[in-house]
Amino acid sequence: MIVYADDTLKEEVKKIWKICFPDDSDNFTDFYFDTKYKNENTLVYVIDGIAVACLQMLPYNFTYYHHIIPTAYISGAATLPAFRKKGIMADLLTFAFHEMQRKNIPISVLIPQEPWLIAYYEQLGYAVTFEYSNQVLQSYTEDYDTFNDYKIIPLSSQNNNIDTAYHYYASYFSKQNFCIQKSRADFEAIITFYTLEEGEILTVCKENVICGLCFISQNNHSIIVKDLIVENQTSKSALLNYIIKTHPKNEIILRNPCEENEKCCHNGMLRIINPECMVDIFAKAHPEITFNFSLLDNQMTSNKGYYSIKNGKSMKTDVEFVQNKKLNDTWIDINLLSTLLTGYQIKTLSPEFHFFPSGHPFMSLMLE
């Protein structure tokens, strides 16, 4: 049976985590269960009184055409080795989808732990939608000259300017479409995470005012710079100059949201839980688009139906009613709908869908 966790099951969930994610340090696991874990967000699959699988549905917000959409981020999805390949995780995720629907959460997102898991999650209705770009800097160049009045200040949990740094960070990403947002508590957790993982969080300040921010971690011989956000080129130059000079023997990789005509990498997946909600917002944002389709959803049959987008409005009709009228329309599955409504790599799809606007959904700093 599937149940929500309680304090007793929490310890079982933690045991499953340590078995299934052996690369995570005890410090990180303790940090996660102290700061991110909540019983009310955790589903556990129990067989004969034994917890054999679990997942967490962590709450985040997602910006979607000037709307703030509640989102459930799937974290810690794990099954004990002896109980794998029995459909347990598929049942657990399907149960989670209906719980999200009950709680009025329109979408779910996740980051697959391994590339081969992409195909597995696609079978459950997820589609790859999130992406990022990489820019490689191998050595110091004159493009990144700095100026004496720009100061680089590391950020830690002991700093007094965490509130200011968070306001700067949140203000930037709140303006981005198709973007996972972070709360103040999320931001504090990120700071603690980077401390545990021996990373760095840097701010660049001018006259004690933050004008740039980035997150740095090390992967083998490369330095990964995530979410570099700055007010101007000078702030960027100051940060990059500092990073390159303090890591002279490393390859520097900047990881940022994608832009048009930029080569991108994918790193996350999205599943629509409530198509009516998402289609309605999309229709209002694009009154010029007319599109009719019938939707298939193997895990959530209540989503099945005939959807119409026209003149900034949307409508869902029962499929059987449509079939009785013998209307000829386009059939798509829930995976493709996620791709179309977020604009992910539209030009790689069939030409019949090229009128959908392109987008670049972005998800970063999820403690992955």
C-alpha cells in the first residue's frame, strides 16, 4: 500500500536513501532530512509492514506567462534493490500524480539521476523540457579585466547580506518565463549545500551594493559556474576575472539559461498534471493561435479529452462526444503537450507544430 510518511517511516525513508544513493555523504543526507524533507510531502510504498520505496514531492513555484504555477519537484525517488522491476515506482508516481491533482498542483518536474532514466520517465508522461547552455573559458583573457571599485565577496550562512543577495537573485529569476523559482528558505538551503560540497557562492559589489552573483562547484578538473547573473559587463568581468585567477589550472564552464539559436543541453523533465489549467493560461497568452487536439494520458485518464484553443480561450470536451460527432482532429499524448506548451525545441518537431512559440524552460540549483 502507499501511505504518507510519519516520524517512524521517516527513518525508513532515510535508510532507503542511504542504500540507493551511496555517493551522498552522511553530512549531505542529514542536511537534506533536516531542511528539505517533510512527512507531508513524502509518499512511501509499504509491503508487509516494510518500506520498500519512496519519493518526495517538494513544493516550488514556476513562472508561466506571467502566472505563478505551483509545482511538485520529485526528489529522492528510490526503490530498494530487491524490489525493483516490479512496477512499484510507476505505481508510486501515478499515485503522486493524483495527489498533486487533488492539491491543485498543475505540473510536476524532476531531474533524472542517470541519462537512461529519461526513457523510463517518458513512459510516465514526463517530457524533457528544461535546458541550459555551456560557455567554456580555458584561460584568462583581456575581456575579463576588473576594476578596483568592484569587490568580490564570498557569501556564506554567516554573512549579513543573505537577504540582499536573495532579493537580487529572486528579482532576476522572477522575470524569467518558464523558470523554477526559489523561496528564501530554498536559498538558505542552497548556501548550506554549497558549503557542504565545498563550493563557492560569490557576489560582486560596488559601493557595498550587490551587482552580480554566481554559484561555483568543481567537477573533476572543471569549475562549473551556475546562474551567473550580473547588472552589466563590468560586473561580469570582475567575477570572471576573480574565478579564472583563483582557479588558474582549471577549465571554467559557465552554465546559464539558453537563448535563441544557442546550442543547449537538457537537464530536466516536466509533466503536466492539469492540462485544462495549462492550456487555459497558454490560450490567454496567445489569442492569435487556434489549435484543436485530442489528448491521451495513460496514467491520468481524467485528462483524456478534446481540447480547443481559439481567440484566447480554451475548452475541454469529452472525447466520446467528439467521436460521436466524427470530428477529425490531432491526437497527442501528455508528453508532447508539455513540449508544445513550454516551446521546447519546437523546430525539431513535425512541421504541423511549428507555429507554437519557442521557449527555454530553466531549472537550476535543485540540490541535484
